[in-house]
Amino acid sequence: MKHLLFKTLLVMLFMLPVSVSAQKWNFGVEAGYVNNTLAVEEYESTARNGFKFGTNAEFTLSNHISFESGLAYIRKGATTSGDNILSKRISSIKFAEMNYLQIPLMVGYEANLGSGFSIKPEVGGYFAVGLNGDSFVTGIDNFNQPYETRVNTFSTTESRNGVAPFRPCNRIDGGLAFALNVNYRHFTLKAEYDLGLATTTYYGNGKQRTFSVSLGYWLF
């Protein structure tokens, strides 16, 4: 994953032209809807809804190539289910809340359509750090009784009362990102897909797959 992200950053840097006259900075805010699932091995995964909000910074060159970054609070989630997961008699893990601080780094090209409208496809990567959240583990305990227990998504929970211990999600996540922006004056509507490359969960070696739609406002 690190090598792919490093190569992506190098490509973005080499796209800088020799002349960077008529540069423009812009800053904005955005908020929107998130639909997230996990790409897992062996087991099944179903998506959960979430949200995100944050700030953005954009640097645009005279040839309409732009570089964008920012900081967002994003809630992801998913449910992994199967028979006897990790041989622990676990039937499902509902990652109800996977809260992250996420930093994107994107390069795009803005094409003006006239009358204040423009479109901007973008490609790049993202890096995220897990903050907190709740998950729910369902299974059969050592006394052959069904149970559901609440755990912290990013913290280890030891075995107790015959219930299998919970292996927490990795706090560090990252991957590739693809986006399409439709702009009208100061407003922008963005559709984005994030392809996680890091293993987020031990249950099926899950990797994040995130689709989001957000509305933003640029200050300048």
C-alpha cells in the first residue's frame, strides 16, 4: 500500500508545469452522505450508512490543473457475517461506528462549461486515522448460549464470561481515491469512491470500500 501511495504522489508532482503563473488558492467546507462496506475474504459483508464533514484547500494552476487536500471527520461502517468466524463461534461483527480523521490528496483538471458551471474529475489517495466507535459482536459463548456484546471498534476486548475476545480494527487506513465534481459558482457537488489498500479488520482481512456524495462551498 505504501509503495502505491508513494508512486501516486510522485505522478502528481511530475504533473506540475514549469510555469505556474496565475496560481489561485481556494478554501471551502463540505458535508455529505457515506455508504461503506468491507471487501472480505471467506465471509460476507453488508454496507452501512455514514456521514462526513470537513474543510478543503485547493491550489489551481493557469492550465486548470488543481491540487486538493483537506481534513474530514468521516464515519464508516459495515457488518461482517459468517459461520464460526476465525473459529471463535462468532456469527457477525457489526462495525456500527468506525470514526476517522481523513486527509485526501487529489489532482484534478477543471473544464469550464459556461454560465458558471464546470466539471472536475480527480484522482489521488487518502490517509486516515481511526478515532473511536462502537461495534457489536454476535455469537455463541462457551456455555452454548447466544450473546451480543458491545465493544470499542479500535480497542482490544479480552475474553470474559465465556465470550470470545475481540480483535480491534487497525487505526491506520489508506488507499486510492477517485472523484467527480460538478461545480456551479461557489458550490460543488462531489461523488467520490475510496479504494482502501490497508487491512482494516482481522475478520476476513477486510479492506474499506467507500462511496460518498457531498455538497461543498468554496469561499473564493
